[in-house]
Amino acid sequence: MNHKFLPHTPEDIQQMLKRIGINSLEDLYAEVPESIRLKKDYDIPEDMSELEIRAFFDKLGQKNDVLTCFAGGGVYDHYAPSIISNLLSRSEFLTSYTPYQAEISQGTLHYIFEFQSMMAELTGLDIANASMYEGTTATAEAMMVAFDNAKKADTVLYSEALNENIIGVLKTYAHFHGIKLKGIKTENGATSHNDLKRHIDKGGVAGVIVQQPNRNGIIEDFTGFAEDCHEKKLCLLLMVLLLT
């Protein structure tokens, strides 16, 4: 089959095949059973208008089975309200980064202030940040703030129910800043309050990082977490995933 949109020349393809130790594309797909190989052209209409294409794929999508998502790891079913596209069409709401020109930054500064105020009210926390790159690096930055704010403590606790990508970034930041990271075990997929207390009682803890909802899709009950942290004068860092 001739793939006219692939930029590789026959010579390019041969070089790549030689590199991996085979002679042809047929050898590359030799383990794919004949019974599931497509041996005809795709049944796709040649020319359609934009409206026709949308209708075509809407009809095609109706053949899919709608299943409940249990993928975990931060992958959840979500609904984007219709107001989102309208907000994004306004230039002052297009990005979370503050423009350098003061005369056009007021809209951005306003909604960042409103966001931080609302998150502080919802979580009951004293501080809520905004205008970061994204949640993962924001969590790492918060970890370093907790570490720098502690006088003698050098350990930051994180729930093992955090998303794996977040944990990976935390470990990278911690390695180059001399921070000791320790995981809080889980019970039935949720962060163990007992294990949190065990770590805190040992001392040397600068902060605690938890996630809501966690990587297993569980909305955690953090009752008592803040009190335990505040009793030892620790920072409780809550990463909230906005499922919208």
C-alpha cells in the first residue's frame, strides 16, 4: 500500500529496517496474525464537507460501547461545562500567565485572585497558589517551600496514592535539593492516617503531600490530617484535581 503522506523514502525505510535487523516491512509485521490484518482500502468517503464529516463521525461514534472508566492514575470521566469554551474565547481568560503589559493584565489578575480566594475557602487552607506551569511542578514547588520553611526538618511525606507522574517529579526535585522523601502507605486505596501519624511521631518532617481525589479515583477523607500536621507545625500540601 502506498502511503503518500509518509515522508520516508524507500532508502530511509531500508536504513531503519537494517538498523533493527530485518529485511522488509512484511518481516516487521510477521507476528501479526493474518486473520486480523486489513487487506483492503479503508471504507472512507473521498470528499465531504465539514458538516458532513462531523455527522459521519458522530454516527460512527454511536457504535461505541459507553463504559465506566476504571483506568485510575489520574484518568477519570469528566464533563466540560459549555461555559468553558466561552470563557476561553475571551483574551483576558485565555492563559493563566500574567501579561507583562500592566494595562492588559487586569483581567488575568482578577480571575487568579478569584480562583485563589475560592480554593482557600473550599479547602480551609491559609494559602492557595495559582499561575503555575501545571499541577505536578506546582506540587514540587510547594514541597520545596515546606522544606525551606522548616528550620531543622529535612523530610517531606507524600501519599503513595499520589499520581505516579507527580511522585516521579517530586523525587527529581528532592534529589537535587537535599530533601528526603518518604511515602505514606495506603489502606484500601486511600492514604493511611495511622501511617501518617507514625511518620510524624518520628520527627524531622517538614511537610505532607496528599491528593484529592487520589490516583485510584477515591475521594479521600482527610479528617484529622490537618490537626495532626498543625500540632507538629508541619505544612499540609493538598493537591486538588479540578475534574471539569
